[in-house]
Amino acid sequence: MALFAVLTVLQTRFLTHDATRNVRQSDLYQKVRYWVGTEKSLERRYRLQPSAATEAQHAKAASNVMMVLQAAHDNSIHAEQVRLVALMELHEQYMTAVRSSLFPAVRTRDQQHVSNIDRVIVLPVFAQLEQRVDAEARAHRQQSSAQLARLNRLLDTLALLAPGVFLVGLGILMFLWRVLLNKQRVLDDAHEATLTRLRAESITDALTRLGNHRAFQEGLGAALRLGALDGTPLTLARLDLDEFKVINDRGGHLHGDQVLSSVGHLLGMAFQGRAYRVGGDEFALLLPVTHEHAARAIDDLRGQLAEANLPTISAGLSTTTPGTSTTIAPDDLQQQADQALREAKRRGRNRQVGFQQIAGRASVLGLEQVDALRELLHSGHMNVAFQPIWQLPAPGQPATVPVAFEALARPAAESGFRDTQDLFDVAARVNRSAALDHLCIRTALAHLRGLPDSSLLFMNVSPQTLDQEISLAPMLLNEVRAVGLSPQRVVIEITERSTGNMSAVLQQASGLRSAGFQIALDDVGAGNAGLEMLRCLTVDFVKIDRSVVAAAPDDVTANAVLSAIMAYARTTGVTVIVEGLETTRALQHAWTLGARFAQGYLLGRPTPGFEVTPSDGLVMVTGHATPDSAAPQHSPHP
């Protein structure tokens, strides 16, 4: 009886050890499959939108693959170690192909070359790597099942032999049988728990315990399919913590992580199973309700954040309808929510905007638009037009030459963009605004032949170009001097909406003024940041937004804004330019308030050159005396 018991225990321990090792090895190969898939996903993202961050993430995924393969090597027997070494070498071939061939080809923007490298070099190696990893994972799953089956057969055999062998020790037999059965159950439970844990870890954000980006993508697809079946609406809400960069800068990244964790906990409690962390400080909600119900839920969330002394949020919402739930793609729904979120941040943050509110002036960004932008930046094909800025003549004195011209970029008809705004919107959404600004500046400077010696040149820069660490002044100074133009004759227009990073705007403006450029604040009166910008920023010109100029003759508020800006100009000596003039009535009203410099279709449309003649609109003020309250402003000539 003792010998039988010893042999049984030894055999059981051997089978249990083998099964445990195979389960562990199977888990490791599952992790390898996950990270290999992540590598391929990041490789595709880099091809679509190359960036240093994506390349670093790809390298991190490769490091994880090698780390897990090494763990599998340490857990394996000699024969399998040889296969694992070959697998590591195959992975190294894949990484060499990607880093040395594919990624450099992507940066050249030669799509045909990239496709050839992927098809001939990268894809065969990756396919072989993926096939071998799958084969190893499948083999170890089968081995785990075989070991468990052998253990089951052993237990069945013991159950049959035990009555004849252990007639006296029936109680001991039952005890041993129970022990072995429990061991099998524990092993099965451990295997199942490991698979469940790996699955949960792969779709859970470690910091907030919310679903991660992968879980969000799976949940979005499932929610759209469910909505298509039963006709229920789905509202996707994209949330972004306001000024989170400031929180990190002031309190450190540990404090930032604590804030994210607290926000994640609140979201998890309020929207159980429907909240996800999809980026650094970006969250998403999948709510099977109408837009109105979702908006109320977001408002309740904002109140809870305020009570918990947590940062405010901006939210963009996009809701499917019975007619679109079966046709809209997940990517399109996400882009709609992203556009609504950007609009919420543009309007001043701490608010929510539905895509339906901006649908008439929004467009979904497609891959062809990104490719068109890249081709435009690569080819440098951009047109430019110049719109005159006139000094309104004193009564009885004719205008002769415009005091300035504003350079206005125009995409070529074959570029694929409807208009300039469409082009700059796409550039902003893929973080290429600075590159597009530089192209527009170079194009404008290349077409300066014929610019009158007495006229200034106004050029615009986008908020994204100002919000960068690299100083704009040296580049711009080199470009201006290369065409023989003095920086004193160049006026850089900064829009009132450039308030995302005020310190960066002030630093860039200071550098430009030090280099000799003049500064104009554009679109003043269009938003709420004009006074703040005027208080912090030293400017030479203030351009009043066309919406204020057009509404001033009939609207008391607009007239008050226009009068206030004119009063500011008289006090500070800044030159005010009213722009967007299209009617003589608006021009006459601006004249009576003291405006002496103007721009708009009434006075001259943008043209490719500088051959302009004074418009009839300039003479309409001839018969009117200069108001006593309007002190003459200084000329914008340097």
C-alpha cells in the first residue's frame, strides 16, 4: 500500500509539474502574441502619421516582446530553448527591417517605396514571426490540455484499481482521491484565472482602472452593432481635462497621476462600465441615450468634479440617429466627437458642445485629406493673393497707394482642399500648422515683386505656430532678408484666439519685436480674450473683426466694442484697422468713430499682384468732416 501510494504521488506530482509549466508557457506565448500585435499596430500608425512618440512606443513594444520571450526561454526545456532562440533572432530580423528600412522610407513620404519595403522585406518576416508564435502558443495549449487529460485518466485508473488494492485502506484511498481532485480543480482554476487576468489587464488602464483604448474600440463597435439591431441611439462623449499640462507643471507628474486616478474613480462610479481612458488626460463615454440625456449626465459630472475640487472638463458629443446607426463608421463617430471637443475648447473650455451644433461647418477628416496635406507640404505648391489696406483719405484728398497689403494663402485647385480654412483645419488636426505656416510665408515672400516701397506687408501665423519651443523670429528674419525686405516693413498678425499658451505667445512676440518685426493683433472683438491680449501684449496694430464692424451701425453692443477699441487706440497710440468692410454704411460708421485705416471687399479684393486702384468706397467719406472726438492716429509707416 505504501509503494502504491508513493508511486501515485510521484506520478501525480510529475504530471502536475508538467501541466503547470505548460500553462505558464502558454500564458507567456499569449503575452508575446499581444505585444507582437501591438508592434504591428504601431507600425501601421507610424505609416499613417509618423512621429517620434509612435516610434518610441514601437521600440517599447519590441522590448516587451524580447522580455517575455526571455521569460519563456527560462521556463522551457532544452529542445524548446533552441526554438525560442530562433524566434528571438526572427524578431530581431523584423525589428531591423522596420527600423532600418520601413521607418526611414515612411519619413521620405514615398508611399510606393514604403509599400514595396513592407511587402518584400517586412511583411514576410512578420508573417513568419506571427505564425511561429501562434504555433508555439497553440502547441502549449494542447500540451496543457493533454497533461490535464492524463491527470484525469490517472485519477480514473486509480478509482478503478483502488477497491481491489486498498480493501483495508478504503478511507485512506478516498482521502487521497479527494486531495488529487482538489489539486486538479486548483490547477484548472489557476489556468482559467490566469487567462481571465491577462484578458482584463490587456483592456484595463492601470492608473484609473477604467477600460483602455483597446477596450474603448471594442466597446464602440459593439455599441454601434447593438444600436443597429434595436434602433437605440448611442452618444459618444470625448472628455478632456482642462489645463492638465499646467497641473503637471505645477504639481509634478505624481500629482497629475493622482488627479487622473481621482477623475477615473469618479467616472467609474458615475458611468459604470461605460467610461474609458483613451489617452493621457483624455476620456470617453459610451452612453446608449439621446443627446439631451447625455448632455444632462455630462452637466451632472461637471458638478461632481467641482464638488471634489477636481479640474474642469471640456466635452464633445456625437449621437447616432435611427437613420445613421447602421451606416456610420466608428472612426467617423469619433471624429465628430473630436471636432465637437475642439470647438468646446475653442469656446473657452469648461463646457460641452454637440457635433450637431457645428455640423454645418465641420468635416470628417479622411486619410485622403491627410495625404493631400502631406503632398502639398512636400511639393510646396501654394498660391497667394494680396489684399490692400488703405488709409482713409481726408476730405477732398484722394487715396493713391495702399499703406499695406495682407498676404492671403490660397491652396491650388488641384490640391484637394475646398478653401484655405479647410486646409488649415486639416493641418491643425494633424499638428502640421507650423509647417503650413512656413510654406505660406515662403510663398508670400517669393511673390513680393511689385510691392510699393511705401507699403507694409502683413502676414498671419496660426496659434499652433506660436505655441512651440523653437523661436519663430530667426527663421522669419532669414526668409525676409533673403528676398531683400527689411523686417521693419513686415507686420506679423497674431489672432485673438492665440491664448492657449499665453506665455509662449508673449515669448514669440517679444522675439519678433526684438528682430525688428511689427505686431498686429487680429480678430479683436470676435471672442473674449481681446482685452487680456491687449493688456499683456505690446502691439503696433489692432485689427477689429469684421463681425463687429458689420454689426456696429445697428447693434448697440457691437458699437460699444468698436468705440471702446477706438478709445484704447487714442490712449495708447496703436493703429486701428477695421477689416471686413463690405458696405459703405459700415465704412461711414467706422469713419465717424475715428477709424482711419480699413480693409475689405468694399475697398479692394485680394489679387495676385499689387496693381490696385482706389475704390469708389474710399471717396464716400470725402464730404464728411473729421469728428472732433477722433484724434488722428499715427501712420503705420515705419
